[in-house]
Amino acid sequence: MTSAADPSPGGPAIKLSPTSEKMLELRDEVLALWSERVRSDVEQAGALKEPVLFNTMPAFYANLAEAITPSYPRSDAIAGTSIAIEHGDERARLTNYNPQGIVAEYQLLRSVLLDVMERHGVSLDNAQLQVINASIEGAIRQSVTAYVVAVAALREQIIASLMHDFRSPLGAVSMAAELIGRATSLTQAQASAKLILSSTRRMDKMLHELLDALAFQGGSRLSLELSSFDMLALALEVAEQFEAQHGARFEVIGASQQVVWSREHVKRALENLLGNALKYGSPDTPISIRLELLDEQLSVSVHNAGNPIPAGEIENVFQVFARAQAAKEGSQEGWGIGLAFVREVAQSHGGTCRVDSSLGRGTTFFIDLPLDARPFQNARILG
């Protein structure tokens, strides 16, 4: 386990083009001007606090800068990532935005970006402009769609999941009970009883998870006990815990940062992300926890190498009961509630949760939270 400042999660750094580097250099200027324009032109944005106003825009901007470098494994700012989806979802939960407001803020970002680049004498070629335009238009589509889905608060159908996941332990209980009836020795009966006990414990755990899931679906908030603590110390603690069980695969990257969050819930969310990385990442490859300060937010991310999440599943990965197809076809147990809990933790802190996954970049889950979550404890939650 290490604590370092490596800007390239999951592998060696990829050299960005001079135009991309300049774009990143101008990020603060662009976003400051963008926030002024949005507050002026989008009525619902006027009174928003900065962490909520910026939301995923700093990360989207960084993706844009990477995408205009031809050699970088990112074709546009939204490919292989849920960043625009999360933006629309959070606009529905934490603001009074309408779809027109979302469209306007992306269009304003494009306008401000091009104005600032021109002012600094940075020219963009046709290919770079096409990437920026395609990214903006794609982000608008995804964000508005996510907004509509969140406002409608569509709920997952759970009956099929219940039947599928309970069938296995119930079958094991039934088989073990029959074996006890046929047992000719105490040893045989004890072995069958052990199987029954194991299966019933598994069902009990699943039922507790189901109660959590139904609370998420119903829009219930987590009860947070907020306190000030050092997130780097917590990340190192969780990494040491996993290192003791799974070996020296875990690294922590970032600097000490005081936050006002629920330590218990953030720790559990981080444990879920590390467990997810262990389940689905390439074995014996590093798993990194990264802390990155973005304006008044802290981004906590977990990266693993391995096969990416299929593009068709990325939109649903945080939804309760919507497990990835690889998990359904494999031997992984559970409801698919872990990532839904991570998202609930982020939402309850006034933040957001997103994923970035592709063959060239591996898979990274992000929790982006305001440094002080106290002003956002009453934010609306949609299941």
C-alpha cells in the first residue's frame, strides 16, 4: 500500500496534446465564467451553492480535454462514463431545474470554452471541434434523459430478482432437510444441519439487504451523523483492512483533507467499492483509492484493471437489483445493492456517484462530495 501523487490511475501517464494541456490550464477561468453565465441565464441556478452548481462539470471538462488528444483512449467526454447521467440525476434531486436549464448550461459551457480559448490564442481544428460538439450534444441527451427518469422516480421490478436469488438457498435447505430424514448417522445429520444453517444465514443477510433496498426505492434518507475527520486517514485505514485479507494490492493516492461527512457511511461505501473491484477486476493487479480536490468538493475514487462494464449496462449499474450480466451469469452472490448503497451515501451528503469504464482505462468509481455536507442534509432523495 502506498500514498503518492500519481496523476494516472491504473497505468503510466498518457501524454496529452499541447491544446489539451492548455485547455486544462484554463479550466478555472472557463468554469468561473461559466458559473457567472449560468447564474445569469438559468433562473433555477441563481441561488445554488457552488458544489451543487458545478456538480460533475469539472470532471466533464477534464474528459473533454483528454478527448481532444487523438492518442488518448477516450473518444469523447461521455463514452464509457456515467458522468452526464449523474449530472441529470443530481439536477433532479438537488435543484429546481427543468430540462431546458440542463440544455442551456451545457450550451453555455461550449460557448464559454470557445470564447476563452480564442481569447488566449488557442485555435481548435475541425476534428477537435467535432469532439467537443459531439460530447456536448451527447451529454445533453444523456443528462435530460436521466433527469426525466429521476423526476418520474421509476422503480425497478423486484419479483424476478426475489425468485432468482432465493431459489438457490431455499433449494439447499430443502435438499439438506431431505438428507437429514435419510441420515443413518449423527455425522451425516450434522453435515446437513450445517448446510441448512449456512443457507438460512445467507437468506437472512439477503433479507436485510432487501430492506435497505426498499428504503432506497422509497426515497428514504440515510440518517447521517456528520463529523469532521481526515479522509486520507480513513482511506488508509480501509486499505490496510483489505490488505490484511487480500494481500498488498491496494494503494492510496492523495493528500490529507478534512471533511465533514458521516465517517461510518463513507467507510462502508468505500468498502463496497473495494469489494466490487476485487470481484470484477483482474486478479493480482493493483487497486487504487484516489483523493482529488475539485473546487469545494473532494472526489474519492476506486480504480481497478480488467474487463470494462458493457456500455449497455453502465446506465443501470447504480440501480437497485440491476446487477451486471457478468455477475448474473457467474457465481457472484447478492442483490446488486452494494453500488446502490454507495450512490445513496453520495446523494445523502449532497454529492454524486459516477463510473468511468473502458477497455483502455479500466474501471473507476467516483464519489464526489462537498467538503462540508451539513448544508445538504435535507436534499431530496429519489430511490
